[in-house]
Amino acid sequence: MFQKHGRPILVPVSRKTVIGEVLGIDDPNERDAGTVACSVSSILRGASILRVHNVIAASQTVTMIGNLME
């Protein structure tokens, strides 16, 4: 989906308001689980760059997705 034009795609979903609205979480610092879910969805659709606040969680997510997809 994201690879239509053959360019790397940046997905800036980290702690966004929409995540808070969907999950009912007002504090952006508590939205990391929603960010991880959006990141996984984006990776599976071809995104190659994630803009995140919690770099450790994002790195672990990318590593797990990569291993699960092998």
C-alpha cells in the first residue's frame, strides 16, 4: 500500500490525538501501546520510517515483526 511510488515512507503516528481518542487516553505519555499498534500496521503495509517518542519500544517492535515475518 505505502510502496506505490517506490519511495521510503515516514509514518509519524507516535502518541497522536487520534490514538488517545480511540483508546480513551488523555495523557499522550500513556499512548505507547496505541503507537506500537499503529507502527505494526504501518510496517505491514510497507512503511520504512517510523517517527516515535519511545525508541526502545519501536526498535523492539520492528525486530519482532521482522522475525515473525521470516
